[in-house]
Amino acid sequence: MRIADLVRKGHPMEQQVKILAVDDRYENLLALNSILASSSYDVISLQSGEEALRYLLKEPADHIAVILMDVQMPGLSGFETVELIKQRKACQDIPIIFLTALSTSIEHVLRGYHVGSIDYLFKPVHPKMLRMKVDGFVNMHLNHQKLKAQSELLHKRTLDLEETNRKLAEAEGKLIEQNLLLENWVEERTSELVDAHEKLMNSQEHFKKMFILSPSLMAIRRLPDLTFLDVNESWKQHTGYGDEVIGTALNLFRDDLNNLTKYGDIVRNEKVRYVTKSGDIRTALLSTEIIDIEDENCLLHVAVDITESLRFETEMARLAQLNLVGEMAAGIAHEIRNPMTTIRGFLQLFQENDRHMQKEYIPIMLEELDRANDIITEYLSLAKNKQSYQRPENINRIIESLLPLIQAEAVMSGKHVNGQFGYCPEIQLDDKEMRQLILNMCMNGLEAMSIGGTLTIETYQESEHVVLLIADQGSGIKTEHLEKLGRPFFTTKDEGTGLGLAICYSIAARHHATIEVSSSPNGTTFFIRFPLHSK
């Protein structure tokens, strides 16, 4: 019997039967949709095992009649996906048919049945045979749903009958006790009403005390005309407006764009500004709630003044910036003082001894001057707010163009470079800045290793990010130094300015990328994650 026949015969289908088709090739999904096209059920096309798992987590499994699963897929294979599906109790009974054009060996077939499939078909699949198999599983699914519904209905009716019999058995005894219970109920109800009245009076008294004594600005306004009914003492002290606003619809609060706020909206901790009676502009967090007062809908406003807190935060931020400027100034002075001391010593020596400047000392002095100039250049590169010229680029292309240079540096120092470049879509990158970041981090990795070490450069796509991984086999970074990485002038090398890694962090920030570090005595790994869609 076909699906449409079951529907015409009154089969209870609250929701259309679904068939999941999972294949990483779009043309295969089109073919399956064409073969299984029917108004009786819906074919859901999914292009990966991960997408199938997410669908099964979001959608109920009761309406899925069968799953058509491709074996060979990037990421999770068909076998791995089915194993995860069968671990979920709600999906254990869904029949699964494997479709493959590559995994045709008996070992793959046996593995397919082992992980829980019902059938294992080779591509190209005969359309009519596949349609008949799917129709058969759909019929079994519909019959199972029908039996399940009938069983639930029978169970419900049985419970109803049992409940009816129980009530009939108790009815006679209840009729005899009805008068006594009614009298007791009247007495209890009267007592409850008295208690409720007392509690209501106490509650109103507590609310009144809380309203009056609260340090927050509080006001009660009538809906829908938003006229003031009452304001508390904090409201009067902060705004300067007292009883003169009662009966008016004065609107004090404005948002960050200086627009009047909509008092009728329910808000939670919305940052607003208000102008006091004396003309001062203050800031508050506003919350509103609808309450009933004497059977009348009212709007309760509660505002917490944060003006002084914001001033304190601003001052703290200013002091933190001054502290950072001081640290950076100290670092620059320390780094530049060394080469300047060397040059001054030579010049003083020549001056005191009335000697001519010897040529062998001139390269040393020039080298020290170049070192000071490099420090200033790198600091300016870090400090200035550079404009990033980003456009769609493939990160693999940039790395491959730099790879010969990195390998040459590795060979000269007796080390190795291992590149593993996975599929990565184009993302917004500045070509020059990315070259600088990759070279800085790769050179740091090579310098951290001893002879014979291997530097690994790897790229891959992870969820909504493109990941660049750079791993060395050095001695690792100490735990107390990890939190200082990226700080200007911090370095663990004997020679170095401590600005190279800081520039890398600055470049990553301009690309909305994050840098994560994992380090152990066996080496250090940097993960630079670039978003697929730049904000």
C-alpha cells in the first residue's frame, strides 16, 4: 500500500513524514529528491554528518521514517555519524540505509550493518528499487505511529474507565459526608479570607515601606495615560521633582541617542539619562514592571543612579592608561639606553685621549644605532593606529608564497618545516600584515627550537573560523610568562625588543581574530582563529 493510500484511509498524520538524505555532493541530493519526490512526505537534504546530528538534536525523531546516509563524507563519515545517532535513545529505531559508490568491500558492508543500518546499497542505485524500499519503511513507520496512537488512546480510555469506577464508588460516601464537609469548608474558607486580608494588608504595608525607603528612584504611573500616581523620596532627591509631577505625564528619561524612552515598554536595566530640575544630566539603569494597585493597571519604574559609578570607572580607565604609558616609556628607555651607552662610551674615550676614531669601532657604533632605530620603528608600528586594507584572500596562498623563505631559514639553522594546508575559504585579510604576522611567529618558533626540531604550520576550517596553527618543538613557555605574551617589550630572548609578538597581537585584533596559546615542555602551539564573516 502506498503512502497516499494510507493518508486517504484516514491515517493520523499530524505532521508530514520526513526522510533524511545525507550526502556531501549536492548533485546526489538532487537525484535523491527527484527519485523520492512525493506530496506524502518531505525529503530533508543535509550535506554532512555534523549537519545531520544537529538536525536530529533540534527536530523530533517521531516523524522521521528513514535516513539515507552516504558513507564517504568529509568530517564525520557515514559510519561515525550513524554510531552517534544510535547512541541517542529517541533515534535508535530509525531505519538507516547506507548509499555508497566507493566503500563497496565486504568489510565496509559488514561495518555498515554492525553500526546499525538496515540496508547497504551501491551507487548508482536503481531508482524504482530505492523508491520501493523507502516506501516500505515509510509504511512501517506510519503503521508504527498508528499502533502507537491506538495504544495511547486505549491506555487513556482504560484510565478514564478506572477513574470513573473509582469516582462512582466514592460518590455514595461523599454524598453522606457532603453536609458536614460543606459546613467545615465554610468555616475554613471564612478563616482563609480573614488570613488573606491580613496578609494583603501586611503586603501592602511592606510594599509602601519599601517604596518610600528604597535608595532607588521609584515612581508609579497609571496605564495607559502614564500619569504619575506617586514618587518616593529618592526620586525627589535625585530628580528635584516632587509632588508637582503627580497627575502629570512628565517624561524625564532619554536613551544614549537623546531620544525620549517609551515608558509603556517593559525594560530591564536599560541605560538612560535624565535631566534634574536644576538642569544636571545624570545616568541611571531603568527597569519597569506592570503591577495592579486597587484593580488598576499601573507601571512601576525603578531606576538606579549610576552617575558616580561611571565617573569612578572613567577615572580608573584613565589611571590604567597612564600606568600603561609609564610601563611602555620605561621599556623604551631601557631598550634604547643600552645602545646609547655603548656609543657614548666610545665617543667619551676618543674625547679624553685625543685619539682619532678608529675604523674598527665605527661598525660597532653603527650597529648600536641601527638597533636603537629598529626599536623605535617597531614601537611606532605597534603604537600608530594603522589602517588595514583587507580584501578576500586565501590564507594558504599567502603561506605558500612565504614557505620557501621560512624553509631556507630553517635549513640554515639545521631545523625542519612541516606544512599541512587544509581547505580554507577566502576571508578578509590584509596581505602585507598577514605576511608580517606569519613571518614573526614562524621565526619565533624556529628560534625557540634546538637543532633537529620541526616547525609545523597547519591550516583548517573549524566551525565559523579559519584556523592558522603554528607549533614548535622548543622547551615551552613558563606558566607565569603565558599571561604576559603580547605585552610590549616583554621577551624571554637574550636579544630582542619584545615588540614582535605585540605587533602580531595588534594585527590579529585588526582582523577580529583571536590568538590562543598552548605550551608544555615539549613545545608551544599558537592557534590564530579568523572569523569567516568579519564584523
